[in-house]
Amino acid sequence: MTRTPEHTVIVAHQFENLEQQFDADLLGMWLFLVTEALLFSGAFLALAVYYHQYHDTFSAAARELHWLLAGANSVILLTSGLAVALAEQAADQGRRRAALLGLLATIALGLVFLAIKGYEYHSEYQAGLMPFLQQPFAYDGPNPHNAMLFYNFYFVLTGLHAAHMVIGLAVLMVIAVLTWRWRDGARVARQVRIAGLYWAFVDIVWVLVYCSLYLVGR
Amino acid sequence: MIRDVRTGPAPRHHYLNAGHGLASWFLTKDHKRIAWLYFVSITGFFFLGGLAATLIRLELITPNGDLLSSDAYNRLFSLHGIVMVWFFLIPSIPTTFGNFLLPLMVGARDLAFPRLNLLSWYVYIIGGLFTLIAAVAGGIDTGWTFYTPYSTLFANGAVLAAATGVFIVGFSSILTGINFIVTVHTMRAPGLTWFRLPLFVWAQYATSLVMVLATPVLSVTLVLLAVERVFGVGIFDPSLGGDPVLFEHLFWFYSHPAVYIMILPAMGVVSEVVSCFAHKRIFGYRVMAFSILAIALFGFLVWGHHMFVSGQSIYAGVAFSLLSFLVSVPSAIKIFNWLATLYKGHVRFDAPMLFAMSFLGLFLIGGLTGVFVATLALDVQMHDTYFVVAHFHYIMVGGAVSAYMAALHFWWPKITGRLYPEMWARVSAIIVFAGFNLTFFPQYILGWAGMPRRYHAYVEDFQLLNVFSSAGASMLAVGYLLPLIYLLWSLRYGAHASANPWNARGLEWTVPSPPPEENFERPPRVEHEAYAYDTDA
Amino acid sequence: MAADQDRWQLLLFPDAASSVAGSVDILFWTMVVVCGLIVVLVFTLLLVLSVRYRAGARVDRTPSPKLFNNRWLEIGWTLPVLAGFLVFFGWGAALYVDIFDPPARDGEDVRQINVIGKQWMWKFQHPEGIREINDLHLPVGQTVELRLTSQDVIHSFFVPAFRIKQDVLPQRYTRLRFTPVKTGRFDLFCAEYCGLSHSGMVGKVVVMAPERFQAWLQRRDRGESPAREGERLFRQYGCSGCHGAASRVNAPDLTGLYGKPVPLESGETVTADAQYLRDSVMFPSRQVAAGYPDIMPSFKDQISEEDLLKLLAYLQSLDESSRADAPRQKETDAP
Amino acid sequence: MSRPRHDRTPASATGRFVALYVVLLVLLAANMAGTLLSLGPWAIPARLAVAAGMVAVIATTFMRLRQGTVLVRLVAVMSLLWILFLFVLTFADFLTR
């Protein structure tokens, strides 16, 4: 894709200029995020339908979740969102160290989030609330069958979100390396920007997951 | 009157001889070569799906299920559906002609994201491999619709592998869609305003929107299906209070718009072909463009018409029926506009035009019978019968595949630099039209009389029409095999094509056939509206 | 020759054997005629225009500015199409609502039949207790209401001659009401793909003259009526221990409950229809009746679809007149 | 090598990012604290509304939708519209059954 030697402004051959390329990249990423939004909305729709049908059971089941721990996790993820936004800004202004710092902070916070999430899963596993892989379902609230449905959604939605976190972290790590090498400032800024968009989207999904699984039932 | 301009000298440098060896194909980022990768792979899947169809039609010659076991039959129609929908019809025109022509038509050197374009082919192939593995490793007998709880709790066979294949190929669609939308928005040549775009580009654009907006919902539905089946995590499982009708909603939110992924590009092709062979500007250009967008939009609001007897609320059914009637209006407008384009034109009957005319007739019949099944009280009788089977084959095979064939012949000289044998192509068009009607028209009557679809054995009264249908299917097979032979022949023995053998308009005809690797020597500047035929007729 | 004619007759004009079939057919044939005319019109235009204006033909091609690119022409073919479609929509919708939500007719004697679909057979139980598999005998002229459910996957109850179809869902009751108006043997198909022997899930609906039907009833070894069997099951499953008149457990009395509104603990009110009663047995704490503790155990996986339908028939048979004890409806003191 | 206008963020943006980050934390705290009140039927709409507010802040600020081109904003609105189609028409079934 690159014809010109490195350390100069690189425009892919199919584009006329950098602005066109940047517009295309940004639009492409936004369209991709639209597809991600619709992907999650399918799962949220199913949750909403069942919440509508089994409101009381689902609320009771939701009260068993570690909502404070997950609330702390929300703070962590929102902070990482700030960190990546600052990193984008720094990269844009050509401040390499600040950008790298912001990205590393984001990655660290993301890992902490996953660790806490893992702890949550572990304690739910020990409490017998993991209703799959032939695990006995030891929920003692009312209507365990419908409650199981709630827990299925809990694990599917948070799992899907965690999978996106893992992908996002992998992308951020690659971008961090590219930022560290800093071959072409404009290009790095563009890459940080695109990765930052994805991370912000992961943030948004978590806000919705947290609200609809942990808070709505309370 | 233009025979003499069809042939040209042998070209020297072009995208086909720009590189040699396997790597020059499998690692190419040239949209024209990627189009070829798709050509070859979807042709393979088309004949695989066709083989399954042939066996199905052979079985149905007799009312008793005597040729195949019912298990084999169920696996065959599932394979036929999955392969034809996801591995042929959905990618067909966009990934081949769209890929090849979109940059040429907007005057760009390539798509916006060439590497992504190559990636989406690999994604397609990986999805295809999963599906083939599913077919070999015991097959899958859920039908292409994967309805729960059958698919999650009851079906034997490689449901997971097939669902994974479809899930993966969905991402191929998404990536292609994103690539096309970005290309149309950001890469148009100077002077190429939105209302100067060929309708084919409009159609690709609208199709890409549908791909981008609908496919992710299918993806998540398949994820939910997979976790339910593999991990035993009840999502739609009725015994946990889950609702299989919810699965149907999610599935059809994708799968109804998917029909428009198949038919919108076909409408784009037909607009190009009709305009060229009538040698006249398309009638009502703006109305045509807007109706493409309207179809794409309304196509999302009608999915519930697959569920009129599913246990969905009957009032939701009424709403979905009304919306379904509304989506048929823009299609009707398009048919009248194509007809009006012929008026006072200079109509030539070359093979692409014959295929486009087949499209018009068959799409009309398919569309009108769609109105029957959108009518609530009639759908109660027609739902899940051969009437529906006939209806969607008229749209998908009569419509989309006819348009695919029209496109194949129309742009063959551009893509390969060779002319195909016109006589044989016309013969093929006529055989396909006749064979198609013989195959599928009887199925309308069968459906009205109540023959359910997906039946391995059926009531004896239905035999005569099934025999007609199977006879038609063998004609259809001949009609589709013939082009495979003469097109391959023409690759070696066909006369060299000139840059513009059809005397057509559009940027793709301004470059040599086959086009050079970089498409345009200098970036083109567009000063005319599309279809400027009237200037020299 | 005659046989062939009969066959075509059967395919093009299939038996119209229910009270709605005739109306559906009129709609169908009207649409066939209208759409057929459109097909003829478009094919004629396609051929005439393309042949008349073929390349090389010497015809007048001077542009006609009044017609060409005329906005009114576009509107002129859009509006009639839209209007025509709306007529068909309204017609079809009205008929559909009539089939699936028929107006209640006072004093109509409706024959209630339980239908269970399972891989790969249909099981029926008549109100008299007679059970049938795959075949369903009905008297002509009497309205039938099917209560349908499935034991496994989704099936679909389809009788082409009646022009009716309804999916049959697991854990759910769907209902289908129709009136056979012609005697004869009519095909019954499963229309929703349900696995290996989907095409074997077929049967016959045999519609008989009332007197012959009575004779058929007499001939059949009549079991107990579902309601009577349900009464027995009511004791056998221990329901009567809590819901019986003499019980000291604070459980709702079920007499006369069927079809009545039930205030729930959550403050909502639901109708005690078949689905509600079914869910109350399977998922008792989902919708708890107001004023009662949530103590009922779930009978999920312990009771078959057949038994559940019989219990329902029993509950349905308990009308106000058979009430034994004090007023059942408790004061709703719940919020 | 002209840089796209919307690519460049002013140095003062740092302050705005931090300020809106604080707003996000306040909204989160409000939403969590809201579970201690008994809002009755308003509980769910209130919680979803606060969450929607947080989503809006992230989208407009961290994702820079405010500075985005018309096209990008259109894309964002389109995704909301299509999610609305999915929810409204599906609930049209479940609410009228």
C-alpha cells in the first residue's frame, strides 16, 4: 500500500490526498461501529422482551449481582475512556510521550476491568449461579427457571462485552507499539483516533450493560 | 449498426497480465482481481447448490420418498438453502460486478480499502469452508432458517459448524458493505455528483447499507443460537420461558432485508442493460434512484410478514402486512420506468437484453405473487407451501440470477477482453426463461392446492405438477451449464473486444478492455449525467 | 380423461370446506384476475415497445415532451398501484382478523378439542374423552375450537381445504377456531419443518353429517371426558390438597376462575386464560395472585402436556354454579 | 499536506474532556444512588434515561461526534433509527399479544 519511503507523508495509492484518506478511514470505522451497535442491540432486544415478560423474576435475579463491584468497574472503564481520549489528542498534537502514556493507562485500566470481571464470574461460579456446562443452578430465589434465563443473558451480554474488550485491548497494544515507533505522525494520530473510537464504543456498551443488567432490576 | 465496433486489437498491458503466479492472485489488492476470486468461488457454490437442487427435484418426481431417505432429503434442502442464500445470492452481484465495476464507475483507482476487500474474500472462503465441513461431517437438517428449538435442542448434525460458517460469511458481507459505502462517499471522480451516478452504483450503495445494518443482527442471533446449542445456555428455550418466536423476529430482521441484498443489485444491473440496449437515457432517473433507497428502507420494516401464523400477535401481523404492501410500490414504479425507457428507443436483442427482459417478466410475476402472500388472509393458506417457494424463486432465481446472467454477458468483454458467442448466449437465455417457468410456475398451483414445502413425500394428487417442475429443472440445468462452457471457451477463442463493444455510456467503457491495473491513466472528470445516450442516437 | 379433469379441478379449485374458505377464495381469484391483467399489460408493453422500437426500425422517435419525463406519468402509475394495494391489504386484513379473532356469537355451541403436536404425529382429544392420533373426526356445521400445543419443536396445523393454518408452539397454547361446512376427508399437514419425518406428520380431518358423527361417537370406546380425567388428576397431583374447598392452606380457590380477571401481587391484572393457568402450574412464582403467598411448587417436568390439558378442561368445567364454598374472590388488599 | 479540520483538537480540549468525565461519574453515581429511592414505575425509565445521557456524553465528546462531519453524524443517527425499528416493531408483537 505504501509507495513512498517512510518518514514522509504516506497516502495510499487509491486516494488523492491525506484528507480523503482520513475521511474514508473515519467513515469506515463509524460504519463498523454501527454494525457493532446493531449486533449488541439484538441481544439487548431479547433481554428487553424477557424483562417485559418476567419482570419480577428478572428483578429479583438481578439483585443477586455484585452491583457495587461492577459500579467500580464502570468508573475504571470511564476513566480509561478519558485516558484514550487524551491520548488521541496528544497524538494529534504530535506529543508522542503523552500519547503513549495515555494508551498505556488505557490498557492498564482495561486489564484491571477484566480482572475484576473475572473475580465476579468466579464468585458467581462458586455461588452456583453459572447455569451452563452442566453446572447445577443453585439459585434460591423465586422461579428458578426464569431466573436462569436472566443469568444466561447476564453471562452472554457481559461475555460479549468482555470479548470486545479483549479485541480492543489487542488493538490498543498494537497501536501503542506503533506510537512508540512513531514513523509518521499523521498516520499514528489517525490510528490512535480509530482505535480510540472503538474503545469509546466499548465504553458505551458497558454503560448500557451495567444499567440494564445491574441497575434496572434494583 | 455497431457490429463493427465490437472487436478491437489485442490489448498490451492490463490487470490480467500485470502479474503472474498464484501470489499475484491470492495476495492481490486489485479490486478487479478480487472480483475474479469471487467469480470463481461463487460459481463453485452456485453449482454445489444447484446439485442439491437437482437431487431434490429428482426425489420429488414420485410422491413416495423413494430415491433418498428423508434424512438425506432434509440435509439436501438445508444445504441448498444455506449455500444458495449465503454463498451465492447475497455475495453474487456485489462481490463480483460490484467489486469490479464500482471503482471504475465512480472513476477511482480502487475501492477505499483494498486490503479489507481482499480480507473479506478470505473471510468468505473461511465461512464457506466451515459450511462445507458441516455438509461433509454429517450435514445439517434445520433448513436455512435455523428455527429454534429444533436447531438448538433437537437437530442432529453439524449445526454449529454451519452456523459458524454463516456467522463468518456475514462479516464478509459487512466488510464489503462498509468498503462500498465509503468508496461511494469519498472516492467519486471530480464532477461525479450523486445524481450523475449510474443506477448500478446507487443500487450497490443501497445494498451495502442493508448489508451493514441487517447482517449484525443475524450475527448476534447466530451467537445466541450457538451458545444455546453448545453450552446449553437457554436463550430461546421454551422450558425456561424463552420464546422461539423471538428468534423468528431476530432472524427475519436480517433475512427479509437479505432479499433486498439480492434484488437491489439486480435492479441496478437491469437499469444499465435496459438503458444501453434501448440506447436511451433511463426513464425517470431520480425516481429510480429514490425508489432504490425507499426499497432499502422499507425492506427493514416488513419482516413480520414471515410470521403471520407463527403465534405473533395478529395486530402486529396487520401492521407488517400494511408495510409490506408499501414496499411493493417502489418496485412497481421501477417496472413501469424500465418499460417507459424502451419507448422510442433503439432496442437491440443481444443476450444481456434477453436476460434483462427475462428479469422484467419474472420479477413482475414474483413481485405480484409477493402481494398475494403479503395479503394476510391469503398468506394463511400460502405460508410454508410451494406457493411461497415459487414466489421467492421467481424473485431470487428469476430476478436476481437472470440479472446476474445479464451482467455476466454485458460486462464479460470488459472483464475478460473477449467477446462471447452471441448465438449460444441467446439460446441459453431462452432455455433459462422457458425452463424456469416450467420449473416454478407449477409450484404456485401446488402451493395454492396446499402442498407444504420441505416435504420429502407428498400426496399423490400433486404428482403431475411435480413432474412438470422436475422436467423444467433439467432444462434449467442445461440453461445454466451452457454459459459455463461457452464463456470458458471464449476466454481462449473469443474475439478481442473493443473498449466499448455495446456503444454504452459510463466510465467503465472509457477504459480499454480489459482495464489497466490502475483503471484510469488520468483521473476522469465527469461532465454528463449518466446514460447520455440521447446525444448521439 | 375424467380423472385428469378431476385432478386439475382439485389443484386449481381445492375443496373449500370451512366457513371462511369461500371468502378466501373470492379474494384469491379477484387478485388472480387483477394481477393477471397487470401481467398481460406489462408483457404486452414489453414486447410491443421492444419490437416496435427495435434498432433499425423506421419509426417516429421524435421526443414527445408532454409525456417524456413527465412527473404526472410517474404519479399516474404510482397512485393507482398504491390504491389497489391498499384495497387488497384492507380486504385481506379484515378476513384474517375474522379467522383468528372471530367475533363471539352468543349461545354458539363450540366444540373444544385439545391438540398436541409431537415429532411426528398429531394427538387429539375430544370433549367426550375420545382420543385420536393423526385423524380428527368432526361433525359438519359445528364450530370447533382447537387448543394447540407442542411437546417438542414448532409444528404447524394446516388443513388446506379449510384455508387455515396455525403454528403449534412448545410451552404455549395457540388457538384456532373454524366451522367445517362440507363433509368429506380432508388432508391435514404439518406445515412447519419439524425434523426427520416432517412429511410423515400428516393426517385426515374427517367431517361427517351430525347423525353419522353421533354414531361414530357411540361406536368409539369412549373414555372419560378430559374434564373428568382432569378432576382425577387434580387429586392425583395433589392440587386439591391446597386448592380444595376443605384445605387450610392459603391457596386460591379455582372454582369459576377460568376466563376471569386475576389481580396479581405485582399490581397488574391478568385474565385467567389457558396460558395463564398453564404458566401458573409450570412457573408458579412468575405471576402470583394478589393476597396469596408464593408457596406453590413448580410442576415443570412432572406433568405431561396431555395431563395439563385435562387439568385445564377440569378447571374450565368448574363454573360458578358448581361452587361449593364461600365467595372465592378475596379482597385485593395488595398495593 | 493539509490536515483535515476535524482532525485537530484544540489544546483547551483537555479541560473539556476532564469536565465531561466528571459529569459521567456524577451521572453514574446518580444512577446508582437512584436504586436506593423507590421510584415505582418511573424507576426503569429514569435509569435508562441517565444511561442514555452517559452514552450521549461519550459519543459527543470522547468520540468527537460534535466535531464530526455531517455524514458521520448521519451515520450515528442512522444506527439509532435502525435500533428503534428493531425494538418498536418487535415490541409491537409482544405488547399486543
